[in-house]
Amino acid sequence: MPVKKRAMRRGWVDPDDAPEWSQEQFDRAEVALGGKIVSPAQGTITRARGRPKKADAKVHIHIRLSPLVLGHFRATGPGWQTRIDEVLRRWVERHRKDIQTQTRRRRVA
């Protein structure tokens, strides 16, 4: 039979290893008495989780492409969706002035 190991007697260890709050954190914190909010929180006490959002973040959409176009870009390997975005951006930059001119002509007519 295996011999039971004796339980080691250790002193009590505080499981709360959170850092002490600064005065600024206390000033920004929400104050509630009896479940009623006396002073709402001022800003966030901690940073938001995850990567910060970019100002020009891409938008998730669904788009239908012809098999020829899709096959061409997929054959170029990983990053094919980014390359489609680059091609479309270049097209928009080249044709932006033409589109704006056509829109103005329609308004005048």
C-alpha cells in the first residue's frame, strides 16, 4: 500500500495578490451605497481587453466573385484576400476623380 504523505503545514497565504489601488483609481471608481449608485464611474479603471481598434478597420462583408477571379487570387497563396483589397483600393483611387466628375455633371443637368 502506498504511504500517505503528510500534509505540510503552511501558514495562511493571502490569495488576493491584486495590486493596491492608487488614489486616482479610487477617484474614478463607481461608488454605491446599499445597491444605489451614488457616484458613477469616471472612465475606465482598467484598459479594454484585446487589440485597440484601428480608425480605418476593415469591414466584414460577403461578396460573390467569379470562379476565374477567385481562382486567380487563391492561387497566389496566403494573403489573397488582402491582395483583392489592394487591387480594389488602387481602382478606387484611380477612378475617384472620374466618379466625382460624373456625379457633379448629373447634379447640374
